[in-house]
Amino acid sequence: MNEDFFNSSLGIKLNINQVVQEIVRFMAEDKNRHYKIVIGSDSDGHNEKMADFVTAIVVHRVGNGGRYFWRRIELPKFYTLRDRIIREVLLSLEAAKETLIALKTFDVPQFDFEIHVDIGENGQTKSMMQEVIGMVRAYNFEA
């Protein structure tokens, strides 16, 4: 499995620059619309030794559809929820940084940007909220 490639909704493998080109092409179809780009990761421990991590890049033409791209990597299983959540956040931040750097080279309509993190004010991840927000802000993103 090659973690350098994202899958399109059509099953086509794309590197990050090709993903950005597809995002730019999609946004160019209607430059007068409002767009939102969301990047997030999730994971699942699928056996005793390995865990799946999926990162998604979604561009939403608000009120009129969107496009998504995803990649799956397999890593040794994390034995604590905290370690797994931190890895999810780091994968999202890495994808966000690469995406935004590449987008800066294009003339695209203004868009909102969000990093989705899998934590909440209730449940097991509640105690991690400030730590994760701090990580996101350290990369100059808003959480």
C-alpha cells in the first residue's frame, strides 16, 4: 500500500499535486460559489497488531455538491486511545499542509478551511481537547 497516493471517488490514484489540481478544476467550474475544504482522519484497530488510518480531503461547493479524496495507511496498532488520536491529528495536519501549500500556486475562489478532529466534549476524548487544539494551532490552523 502506498501512502503517497489518494483515491478519488472514481477509484483513480492521485498524488497530492493531482488532488489539488482536481480541487482547482472543481472550484473553477463555478467561481461564484462558496467553498469549504475539510481534512480529517479516522482510525480503526482491525486486528491485534495493525490499525487502519484513513485521511480524507473534501471540497464542498456549499449547497451544490462536492468532491472527496482519501488514502488508507496501515500502521502498527496503537494501544492507547490518546496515541491513536494524536496520530490521526498528525496525519490530517500533514495532508492539510501539503494541500494548502500546493493550492497557493493557483488562483482559486476564497474558501473556508477546517481540520476535522475526532474528539468531543463528552466521552473518552474529552480530556484531550486542549492538547489537540494546541497541536492544530501550532501548525497555524484554527481548531
